[in-house]
Amino acid sequence: MSRKKVYMAKKVRNQIAKRRIEQLFSLAEKNAFLGDINIANRYVEIARKISMRSKIKIPKEFKRRICKHCYKYLIPGFNCRIRIYRGKLIIYCDNCKKYTRIPIKNDKPSSARLK
């Protein structure tokens, strides 16, 4: 009986944690565009702590907005550069001077699929 309650409570906790992470990233985006990059970085830090505590992955659209090395909020043209080179999206962080390379999927049909 108590196992079912614990499982339901865990499910509810995960939903609350996901909502809080989304809210923190939206607040980080607003503050970053207003010029308060330090507050945006703090929101990202809190969101990461929530995800680690509740063992939830940060969604892909939010994960690409933070540096994987220094965990700062990235704003293209302000504190990071984004380039496409040889089928990869390359993000260069101006804070820690490191690169993140993300492969871009090719949607071209291959010759094996045509046969």
C-alpha cells in the first residue's frame, strides 16, 4: 500500500520539478535579454540543482542554451558564437573559451533506402 503512494508522490514530484525547470529557464531568458546575465546564470544554476536532486534530465531545448563546461546561460552574439561546419553545430563559449560540437542529422535519402 505504501509503495503505491510513494510511486505516485515521486511522479508528482517529477512533474513539479519539470515545471519549475521550465519556469526558471523562461525567467533566465527574460533576464538575459534585459541585460541581467548574472541573474540568468543563477536561474540556470538553480534549475540544474533541481534536475540533479530529482534525477530528471533537462529538456534538449533548454540544455542547448547552457554551456556544458561552465554552465552559464548562452546568448548567441553576446557571450557565445554559433557556427555550422562540416555537418556539426559548433558553439563557442566566450566565458570559458571552450567548444561544444553537436552533430546535425542529414535528412537526405541514402542510396540504400532507394533500393
